[in-house]
Amino acid sequence: MAFMIIVFSFPATPTTNATNMNYAIVVLGGAMVLSLVWYYLPVYGGIHWFTGPVPNIDADKKDETSGIYGDHASKEKSAD
């Protein structure tokens, strides 16, 4: 994705002027600057309230699930 952003930001022709310039890099740079300012903005910025994604699967539950499969496989082997 980073490669595509870099490649698509190049101008269409080697000699560039204001009429045929690729302004995608200007828009991308502006969006990045606004996003960083908004994230670090005092009081309202995301750095003050964003805690990251909330996990919805417990580690204990995942361990129990792997134990169930192990018990089932051992019962099949003992039946043979």
C-alpha cells in the first residue's frame, strides 16, 4: 500500500507545471497534517481518550476450546 501511494503521487509527465501536476500528494499531505493535529489537539484530541481496540475474546475461553479438541482426539485413539 505504501508503494502504491508513492507511485500514484508521481506526476504523469516528466516535465511538470501547474496545469499537469498531480495534486494527490498535496491532498494526502494535507489530510495527514490535519489528522495528526486532530489527534494531538489539547483536551479534544484522540491521545487523551483513545484506548485502542477492546478484545472480545477471553484468553481463558480460547484455552478451554483447545483443550476440548485435545480430549476428543485422545478419546478416539483410545477407542481404537
